[in-house]
Amino acid sequence: MEKLYEEQPYIKEFDAKVLTCQPGKNDLYLIALDRTGFYPEGGGQPFDTGILRQNRDKGEAGQGSESTLLEGQRPESTLADVRVVEVHEKDGQILHYTDGELAPGTWVHGVIDWERRRRHMEHHTGEHIYSGLVHRHFGYDNVGFHMGQDMVTIDFNGILTMEQAMELEEEANSLVRANIPVEAWYPSSEELHNLDYRSKKELTGPVRIVRISGGDICACCGTHVKYTGEVGIIKITGLKKYKSGVRLDMLCGDRALRDYQKKQDQVMRISNLLSAKQGETAKAVEKLKSESAALKQQIGQLYQQIFTLRCSKLPEREGPLLVFEEELPPAQLRQFCILLCQEKKGSPVLACSGRDTEYYYVLGSMGESVELYTKKLNGLLHGKGSGKGLMAQGMIAADREEIEKVWHEELWR
Ligand SMILES: [Zn+2]
């Protein structure tokens, strides 16, 4: 079985012959070909997808059926394309997981979904450049590599700061601009012995080496672009601590451009909303946040004044007190309840705010725990909420009349 993608990573279409076809799980068939351009999953690079078209122009299987077709007549379903949905290498054999069956001996024309593969090649090459630089400057290894459709993550076994990651990004992009050839070959065992290369695991069998002069030398089975310039751009979009090292998010080529476009759109909208220059939006948000915090504090003080005034009009008492407030936010309702307790206007105090059959409540006391009353209150008024010690809060699904009835009569039985 010939791996066409190794020597010709740009091969988009190829002819091959079906060797075996076996039914697999989920109504898929497992097809082995004598040669393939489809890359199987491996080395962090996802598999290719595409189609296998039955080729009527080639081989014995097709010749007979071609002549029996009349003009304008479409080939029957026996000549339908099958879709390659996954490709995996098992025991040295590359298996194409397809949605249809093909008879052994059939000639097929394989067509690879090129956008998907091109992105994988760009991201994979970008990863080589960056990992090679991290290895050279810091001695860290790439210990995990995941390539999705829209994002690449790389794990290193050492700590990088954002500043260091950005310096490496700068250097990686200068290697992209230098448009250096990306070489891949199987060296002789002697040559391999003398090469100092990165490898992600203990390797068995022939070792394929990928080299970017001045950037990286690494054992790899994947597909890469021919020149680093094709990567377009390497952009680090995230960095976080991961295990004993860091996990980096990286984007290359048109994925990086899409990301830039999305973020540019956000920055423009934020800039317009805040009437701030695009490069100064963070500063403008900081200002807005501190203004908002000052306003909140001011509102809190105003509420405190209102509550103090309201409180002063109530007589001191020892028994339970129920108060209703119109549309008061939970934090302020709590503030009011605490004040009523402190000023000895009742104990326990139930403060409610809401309308119809939905009330938010705060239950407070100056001396005894309100835990038992909270449970009873919730039980009698279809409430939800909890609290320990001197303060509890929650929601009640009952109207004002029912709350009053429970508070004045049933709760104390
Ligand atoms: Zn590679």
C-alpha cells in the first residue's frame, strides 16, 4: 500500500484499486486501497475526508459497464460515489471508513476535501515552527498536540509567560516570512543516528524526519506545506497553565485571519459604544467599571438613608415583624432587613419584595437561628431558599395575602 501523501502532500486526487471492503460499525464500510492520498489520523493531525468515485474509465471492472450506458443515461447506483468519513491506520494498513460498499477489484478515483487538509497542513507546519523554537530556546517538549477545525492547542512541559510566548511568536513569524523549504525524508540509520531531532514518543520502524532550517527538526508522519510562507501567519491566541507546563492556543493562515476579523468587529463595536479609540478600549472599560462601582456605592448610601428614615418611624418591639417593599433588589432588601433587626424593630423580621405570586424574601433575627422558620416558611408557601444562623433568603410562590396569613398565624403553631 503506497502512501501518496508522504511524497506528494499536495495530491488532491488519485486513482487506486480497492483491495478489501468489510462492513464495520455504524453502517460504515472499511475499505483498503492499493495506494492512497488520504491521510490517516496520526501525530496530532486529524484524518482526511473526501469521496471515492467509481472509475469507469480504468481497469477491467469499469470497461464493460461503460459500453452498456446509452447516451444521457446516468450510471446506476452501483456506480455511486462513496463518502470517506474517517481514515485510520491499523496494523500498517490504511482503512477508509465509507458510507457505501465497493467491490474488491474496483478502480476508484479518490478526491480529498482540500480545504480541510490545507488547513491541517498549515496548522501542522506552524506547530513545527513554534514547537521547534520553544525547544531550542527553553528546552521544553511538546507533550500534547490537538488540531481541531478552528483551533490548535499545544502543551509544553514547562512554564512560558505571555511575554515569552509573544517573543517566540515574533520569531516564528519571521521564519514564515523567510519562506524556508520544509523537507521530509526517511534518513538511513546512520544519518538518523547523527541527527539531533525532536520526537513525541519512542519510535519503532522507519523514522521520517521533517526539517525546517533554522526552525525545527522533528520525527513526524504528518503532512506539511512545502514552504513556511504558506503558513501565512502564526498567532498565539491563548496561554494557560496546564499540568506542570502551559497550554497554548494557536491559529495559522486563514483561520488567524477569520479570528482577526471577528475580533476587529468586536473592537470596533466596543470602540463606538464607548466613544474610545480602538487601541484604548480596555482603558475606557476600566474607567466605566470604576464609575459604575462608585455609582453602586452612592445608590447603597441613598438606600441606607431611606431605610434609616423608614426604620425611625417604626416602634421598637420584640415580636415578629413583616414588611413588604415594592420592587427592591435582593441586595437592598437584605440591607433593609439587617437594619430592622439591628434597630430592634422586631425579631425575627421577614422582608418581602415582589408582585402577584412571586416574592423574594429575606428572613433575619437578632438572637436565634432562623433555620427552622425558613424550612417551615418554604414548606407552607412553596418557597425555595436557605440560610443558616441569623439570616436566610429565597423565593416564595404565593401572594401577599397568603404570606400575611402564614406569618401572622400558621408559622408559630
Ligand atoms: Zn509534522
